[in-house]
Amino acid sequence: MFNFRNPDAHTDISSMEVEQHPPGYPRYSALISANDHFFIARRFAKIRARILLLKQDKLSMLEERIQTIDRDERCPLFLGKSRCDRNTERIDTLVEMEERLADYDQFMEQTHRVLSFSPAQPRDIRSLQNWLKGNVALARDESEYLNYGNDLLSLASTKDDAMTKLEAWVEDRLSFEQRASRNLSSDPNVFVSTASPVGKVAKGVVLGIATLLILLPIVICNCTTSLTARMSVVMMFVMIYLAILLHMTRSRTVEILVAGAT
């Protein structure tokens, strides 16, 4: 039986198995920290939208107020020379506008940054949900966030979206990973890898697909003398190539057009 309170002083804490941590948040946090893709959180998009609308409306009200103050100004000199302005209502309103505008800009930048995170992968969400079903770690209310699928984001960096999807495909279909990696969990129903060859296999698959897309049409065209057949082969492989780009990457329209032209 594991001693949760006093682990071995010589044990590397970072390499401890998940079950060696105390149950509850410590164990669930250990599971999440074992895989970057488990760092899943909510965007709170509806709340952000509502707060943004309220901040925007308050600025609109201040905008109307300053326009009214300027329109009702009895001393035109104050409107043309701010150093001489003695209208305290206008001065106070401008100060409040500056403060609220700075807060509004900051909130917009934060929201933009949150919205730029990639959506959480359904497979990672299911993994956490399945683990929580088999391990009573959190109260049901506190693990409810995983049910907000469309509102969940992943904090893990995805430098190559296509490679991420391909690695997930390889991991789901190949069974050698558990033999090639050390498990960070003592539960036979849980597998958390420390190192995995999935990335290398995925790169090998990409290399193979790229080689086929480049060389196969050349081979086929050399085997036929029909110009129509050659043109059909070239068009078919170009369409396959563009379809892969559209499905696997986040390429912009211009990038797709350039790729098709080259």
C-alpha cells in the first residue's frame, strides 16, 4: 500500500505514479500534469461576451454624455483650448472614459488571447471523463466542466495541427505504445506514457504520404501515352493534395490557392 503522506525522500516526485499521490485534487492534478493535452479548461465564452457587451455599453453612455456636454457648452473657448477648460463635468467624464477604455482594451486583448487557444480534443476530454468515472477524485459538481465540450480549450501548444491529428490517429490504431513506454500509472486500466514513439511513426506516415503524392503520379504518367489520362492523373492527385491540406491543417484560402498553383 502506498504511503500518501510520507513518500520516499529519495523518490523523484516528477516521476511518481499517479496513484502515489493522495486522492482528490492531488491525484487528479498529477494525472493532468503527466500529459500536456490534459490541460483543458473552459473559455467561459458566454460570460466573456456578456461582460464585453456591458463594458461596451458603459463606454457608449459616456460617449453620449461627452457629446451632450460639448453641445451644451456655454463657453466655446473651453472646446478649443483644453488648458483653459474649467468645465469639471467634462474633465471628470473624460477621465472616466480613459479609465474605462483602458479596461475595455485590456479585456478585449485577454478575450482575443483566450479565443485563439485550440479547442480541446474530444479524445482527451473522454480520457479525463473515463478516468474520473473509475477514480472518485473530485466531487461531481467540480468535474462538471468536462461536459462543456464546445466551451473547452486546450492549453497545450499545437505547433502543427496536422501532426497532432495524425499522432492521435496513430495512437488509436497501434498497440505497441504500452510496450515501448513506461507507464506513469499502476492502474492496469490507465496508461500515461512518459515517452512515446507515436510522434516518430506519425512523421514516417507523413513522409510516406508525401512520397506517394509526388512520385506516384510520375510513375503512372510514364506508364501511359494518353494525354487525357495524364492530365486526369495530375488533376486527381492535386485534388487529393488540396483535400489533405483542407482537412488536416488550418490553411488560409490564399495558402490553398498558392499550394494548388505550385
